[in-house]
Amino acid sequence: MTPRNRSPLREGGDKETRNMTELSIQLHWNRTTPELKPGAYSPEHTVQYNNSVEVLVDAAPDWGGDPANANPEQALASALSSCHMMTFLALAAKAGWPVASYHDYAVAHLGKNARGQMSVTRIDLHPVVRFDTGFQVNDAEMERMQDRAHRYCFIANTLADSVEVNILHSPTVRHSHAGEQNVAA
């Protein structure tokens, strides 16, 4: 079986390990300076997903990183946004909602946590959901579905005790016949 089709429940083992899935990345960094000294080396590195996709990663720009590269704080916001969207789509499909497109703008906020340490203290998601022509939900229904997606999202559950997550969805949007967007009132 390919990893995508492999179910942890079909692998055998005890009950606890049958419910576990390992998901990995490879991180590669090499020093490019003669010595490793504070402020005199580059934290730029690559993160490889599935032995094929490589992403150049650096510190956040405020911490001296190249703004052209991704940074760990963006990766965290991306992980939450992606997980939330996939959970939302699964719930929407089950509810019969014909989602045509989903877009998000996620923002990670750095600050000091309760122990006075720098951390990602809040992530704001701004999902915009578009439906097929003729389908609509009211804002209360959308809010309930976004809340359910948040409660079932693995990444949100991982961050639940340490990072505030806000889902600031836009008013319901649906496609018109001419491809224009209409915002539901």
C-alpha cells in the first residue's frame, strides 16, 4: 500500500500505536562561515516534505531573516490554515454544501507568552468560502460550520492550550452566473 492509502488501524500493533500516524519532514542546514559565532552565521535552511518538495526557510524578517524565504511562524500559520480548510471541506461535503472555492489569509502574531517567553501567541484566520450558484448559507450557519472545523482540526487541537486562534470569516460569498462574486447580505 502507498502511505496515502495506509490506515494505522490496518497496521496491527496495540491499540495506542494503531491510532498514531507518523508524519515527517527533513531539515537541512550547513554552516557557510568559517566559525559558528553569534550574529555571524545564516540560519537559512531547507525543509523537505515527502522527499520531493523543498522550501527555503529562514528566521522571520524582524529577527534578521530574508523576507523572500518562508519562516517557522508562517509555517505554523500555514499548517493551521491548511488543517482548518481541509476539516471545513470534509464537514461541508458531509453537510451537502457545494463549496466552489476556499481562500484564507492567515496571520501569526509574535509576542510574549504567560512565562514571558517569545512565542506565537495568536493566529488569525480569514477564510472566504464561495459556493456554487444558487446555494447560500446565512452567517450563523457559516459561523457554526467554521467553529466545528476549528474544534475538529488536529493542528488547532495541538495549539489549543498555548495559542489563541481567531476565525474571522467574511460574509458568505457565492458565484454568480457571469463569474462575478455576490456577497450575501
